[in-house]
Amino acid sequence: MRRFDVNLSQALTNKWILGSAISLFSVLLAFILGFTTAFENLELKSYDLRFDLRGPSPPEGIAALDIVIVDIDDQSFFDLPSRWPFPRTYYAKLVDNLTRAGARLILFDIIFSEPTLSNPAEDQALATASRRSGRVVFAGKKAFDLAYGGTLNTYIVKPIKPLLQSGPWGIVNIEEDIDGFVRRYLLYENWEGASYLPLALHAWRHLTHEEAASPDKKNGVVQLPSRAELPRFTNSSFLINFRGPARTFPTYSLSSVLDDRDFQLAVAELDTNYFDNVFLPNEVFKDKIVFVGASAEELQDVKFTPFYGEGEGRRKLPGVEVHANALSTLLLGDSIKRTPFWVDLLVLLLAAFVTMVLVLQTRTLTGLVLVALELMILLGVAVFFFIKLLTWAPVIAPTLAIVLSYIGNNAQIIIAERRERWRTKRVFQQYVSESIVNSILASGAMPKFGGEKRQLTVLFSDIRGFTTYCEKHSPETVVQRLNEYLTEMTEIIKQRQGTLDKYVGDEIMAVYGAPYHYPNHAEKACETAVEMIDRLREMQKRWSANAQDYFQIGVGINTGHMIVGNMGSQQLFDYTVIGDEVNLGARLEGANKEYWTSIIVSESTYEQVKERAHVRELDLVRVKGKKRPVKIFELRSMEPLPAIEEDLIIQIYTQGLELYKQREWTRALQQFKRVLRYFPSDGPSRVYVTRCFNFIESPPPENWDGVYEFKTK
């Protein structure tokens, strides 16, 4: 059998080294892909999903924030007598009513950047109401215009001058992520060396009566007026902790707040003086922070947020509620934090390398289940961090690392298995038939290092008088004749599903039932032996026709429990069989010389093939090195014999053998001579004729047990 030079420890190390390289590459690729638009979008959607899993804040928590919305909604368009844009006297009336109702702060998400040309008194009325109130914050924005030639102009849009003189203002720009969703809020907006605060931070400024500190760009946090620290998502923004979908905060229609005794709605039947009769007595706006803005779709101030699709239908969030959510985040100090870079990198490495261990240490299905469990744990931990620790831990990049590591390490296993299958096929096809090789590969029962005990059948074949044959012929002739003989015999072994174990000079050793086990291995070995003799006779006829010498062979077959496997050192080994039963098979091959036979099988082999095999008992022998006697048989054929051969070689010979065992030497001698009369070259009959004459002349002792002991191997 061909020897393999294998270093197991190096092969094992290579598996882990290659797996580590694959895992590191998976981490690098996942890290890079995480910055692409497609996967960045997926991460953003996973962030939104966490809000869905957490759900909206409870109503009592929202009420405790004292934030309410005055909404320019469809009802306002229907109720109010004037068309959009509404007269600024409406907003002056709104400020007066909210002030009268005890509102703590009034913040407009409506930009009054152009004067009312038709009636400038309206602007003055709003400015006067604002000064009277002393708690109004107006809106401005940072605007962008594309000028001629593709130049982008940037400028600050402020409220009109009377409003600037009446109170503070803040920018209302809302930044969107690459998918058009709003998740963060500005901390400041820089332009021409000045920093402008957004509406929600202006609320902080007024609520705390302190100046907002300059943004701290060094350590990732911004110091708020109340000295609370707010983690930054980018240099100029923080993540909003959204409380829920649209109308999570208490929301009241603009028309209902304007509807007092001095204001007439468009439809008289709807004019119920709602503000005076409901809002004032119930102190709806007392000590409340009131945001004024629009939810009507036609005004185009509605946004996609993480809670889009939550609740009934799929409703966008009005821009004014984005500011309200931002202020609630500032009030509670519960902004969503982003995990540090080193934590993200550590998670990527752990995800990839844990996957590698699971893949390389388990079977395919088990590994798949464990990797799926790993993914579930990753997602579960991310959701826990979000809900309980207010931390956004990325999941898409680690998931990518897991998937890439899983695919890469499985590919490594598949490639290694295919390489091993190819190597096994290439090596074993020289010794066994292609069908056996395919059966080995299909079963996955690859030859093992070390050994295992199986019931197998071993066949030994040897050329009779080969030394003399070599002395009579030239080396070239001997090699050519031996190669021709071995080629023919090996082909038969492979056709009968045998495994060629080795050549030892002119001797052939073959194993049946390994490396792929099949139950009828003894039968296959006997078929091989009979066909070997038949093929040798064909070769002898061919050689004789060319006036060439030829030789005879002997075959020994034994069935029993043997140790089979790759044996030797880890550096050099053979796939072979060893054990007492193997040695017995070799002794039986040599026994053919004693009986002038071609094929001898042991009793254990005979028991396996007696339904088909045509045999005759040869003897009860004790081979050299063995104490227990063994009954041996000559295999004549695996097919029915001619009638005369069945009568004489089998029946008459067997009668003679039974008489021999009964010490009736003369009667036994008669039976053996009958056989020799028709088959004068029958070796076993000639052997027993000689023994009978010897025992007639010199009888054995009374305790004679009929065992013949071989003196040589």
C-alpha cells in the first residue's frame, strides 16, 4: 500500500491558521462594507427596528414632560375664515391666548422671514404680542440656493426685524440621513464664524436662564446649560430619543386655541368658544412648553422617523414634533449613545472568530444551528443595550462578519474535504475498484489513522518455485513475466471489490471488506481466488503456445477479526491489516505446497460461503506458532462442478477422509485410490495414500486426534 507523509499537528495548525486568516479578512471586509450605502441603510433600519421593539413611551411619561403641540392641521384650514398663509394677527392672538393660559414657553416652527406688504400692522401686532408675553421663540434657518453656474449659496434666514427686536429666535433645520429619515438633531449651526442654536436648545436657554456653552469637540460630549453631558453622534448633532409616532405629545388644533369669545370661526355652528370654555378652566396650557407648527401634508413639513409605520397607518412625523422630541431628550438627558469604535472592532473580531470555532469544531448542521444562535444572541444583546442602556450597538457589520466567516470557513472545510476526497480517490483507485472508491467517498467513512477491529477476509497468493524460475531466465524476462502476471491478478482483485494491500516480491496480499465494509467479503475473496486460477491457466496456455515456461500459484484465504487502518508512524504509514487471522491466511497459502492444491480456505471462511462454494475438507492442522488446530478446505469452484468431479473429488474423497479419521487405513486407502484412478494428479488423495501406508506400517498412538502439525511456515 502506498505510504503517506503526513504531519497531523501541522495539518491541524494550518486549519486554524487559515481559519484565523479567513476570519480577519471577514472582519476587514465587513468593516469596509459597513460604510457602503446599502449596508449603512440596513444598519439604520435595524436602529429603527429597535424603536419598534421598545415601543412608544407611556402616556404618563409624556404628560410629565409638559410639552404640547399647537397644530396647523386640516381642521384649522376648515375652521379658520382666512386662507393660507394665515394673517399674522392669528399668531398674535395665539400668543396672547397661550400667555393668558399660563404657557411657560412658546416656540414657533414657522418662519416669518418676509414682511406682510399688504398690511404691515399685522407684523407689528405679532411683535407686540411677543414682547408682552416675553416667552416666545421665533424660527429661522440656514438656507441653500443653487445659483447660476452651479454655485451653492449658503445664507441665514432670520425672522423679520420687528420679531427680532421682540424676542429670541432659533434655527429649525432638520438633518436627514441617507435614507431620508430623521434620527438626529443639530446642536449648533456654524456660518461665517458664528454659531446658531436650534429651536430645542433655545428652549433650554430660556428654561434655565443660562447661556448655552460652546460645543466641546474634543471628548465627544456637549456641555448643556444645566451642566448635563449630552453624547454627540456627530460633531454637531445628537441622536433623538423619539417618544413615539405622530401625536404622541398632546396636540391641539390651532383653530381650537384661537376660538375664544373675541374670535369667530368660519362656520358659526362650530364656534363654541372652546379656548375659554375648555382650555382655560382646565389649565391645559399652564406651565407648558408649547411648540407651534404644521402637520398638514400640503405644507411639506412632515418627516420620516424611526416610528414611521407605528400605530394606525404609516404616518410621517410633523417637523414640529421632531423639535419636541429633541427637547424631551434634552430634558431627560436620555440621548441614544453610540458604542465606541474599539468596542465595535472588538465585537467584529469576536463575531468572526466565534463563528470560526463553531464551524471548525462541529458538524455542518450543528454548526449552522450554533451560528444561528450566535446571531440571535448578537441581536438580543443589541436590543438589550438599546432599551436598557440607551446604546446603539451596530448589528449589520457583526452579522456580515459572522456570515462571511461562516461562508469562508465552510468553504475551507469543503475545499479540504474535496482535496481529501480527490487524494483518496487518486490513491485508493490504484488498489481497489472505482465502485469501492465511490462507496468510500459516498459513505464518508474515510480511512482512519490508527486502527479499528473488523471482521474481514484476507487473501494471500504466491508463485510456486519462483526462485528456480528466476535462476532459469534473464532478469528482463522475469520482470516482464512478473509484471504481466501481477497486472492480471490485480485487475481481478479490483473487479471483485478487493483492496490490494501490498506486493512482496511475487506474493500478493489483498483485503476484502475494507476500507469500505460490505457483508459478503468472504464470497468476494473466494470468487477472486477461483478467477485467479482460471486466468493463470489462460496465461499458461498463451505462454506454452510461445514455447515459454510457466509457473503455478497457491492461494490462501481466511476470515476473522483483524485490525485494519493506517498503521505506522505519523510520518510514514500503510493502510493494512494485522493480527493472528492475517497470519493464518498467510500460513494457508503456504499449505498448498503440502497438499498439491491451488486454493485453501479456513473453516471460518467456509462457513461464510458454504451456500455457494464447492469445497472438500483437507485436514485438521496446527500451523507453526499456533496451539489451536484449524480445519482447512480446498476450494474447487464457486459454480457447480462436473458430475464426475463432484462424485470422485468430493464424495468418494470425503468417504475416504472419514474412514481415515476412524483409523480404518485400508478402507480409506481404497477410496483414495479410486479417486487417483481417474484423477492421478489429485494432490490431497496422493497425500492421504502416503499417510495410510505409513499408518498401516506404523499406527499412531491411541490418543491420536487426527491433527497434522506443520513444521514450517
